[in-house]
Amino acid sequence: MQPAGTAEGGPFEVRELDPAWARVAMGAEEDLVAQRLRRGSRCFGTWAGHELVGYGWLSAKSEWIGEIELEITPAAGEAYVWNCVTLAPHRRKGAFRSLVRSLVTQAREEGMSRLWIASVSDLGEKAVAQAGFVPVIRFDRTTRWGLRWTTIALVAGVDPDLVRAALAVMAVKPGSSLRRSQPRVH
């Protein structure tokens, strides 16, 4: 991949990581790398010069979204961007924005028709929107006493075909549900 442009703090380069670098990037969670790679997930790193400053994963197969305890299964020609992390000393300098934009470019070069990404905080939403993503579904989740209450709401004004595609890859319907919580490592 080509350098992903500049942001506050300078240029960042994003490239796919080999297993050894993926383990370095994941730090305390390095034991997850092998199983992710076996599933076909790919890890990309964000670099500032020779320093690894962040990482993210790209999957064209089913992945568990731990924050909402649901699985996403991208359709053929689609992928899911997930577990994007900027290492603490490098946050708020544009590394995440560079990573997301580079993954969008990489996916286009590989002929993917659509990427999915989840955002759980306001911090990344601006960078995600600048990379061309639009909100389609909003999830609200609360877990208490081993039960998970999830509310799924559609975002108004979104292309109905995109809404149908999002509901299909998530295998969900709008509304609320109460289920036993299913935390799992992914």
C-alpha cells in the first residue's frame, strides 16, 4: 500500500503485517493472532517511520463483534474492518484515519464492492465518515445479570438496498431483544 497521507503529527504508512508483526501489534492479545489468520483475517499496521503505531483487521468471512455480541457475515465481494487500535502514545494524530482510508483503498484495489465497519464511540466516527462510510444501523446494548438487551434501529434516510444488505450481513431485524449474554474471544 502507498503512504496514506498526512495528518497532525505527520505521514503514516499502512501495510499488511506478517504474523510476527501482528503479534507485536496485538501485545497482550498476541495469542489471538494465529486463530484470526487461520480464519482468513488479515492484519494491517499503521507506521510512523519505523515505528508501529496502530493496527486493524480486515475479514471477508464471518466475525464476532464482541461489543454487541453479534456475528457479521459479509456477502461475497465484501469485507469487515474491525479491531482497529491506535497505540496510546500516538492517539489523536490521524493514525486511525490513515488506517481506515488505506483499508478502503486496499479493498477497492482487490475488487471488493463494499466494506462494513462498526463504531462504538464518537471518537472514530468522523474518520470513518471521511473514508466514505455511512451509518446504516444503530445498536444499543445493555448487559446485566448475564442477560443482554439489544435494541436495533435503522438510520433514517439511508438507501433501502444498503439497509437490506446491512440487516442481512448482521442477520438482525429492527427492534429489541433480550438474550443470555454470550461473551467470547475472537
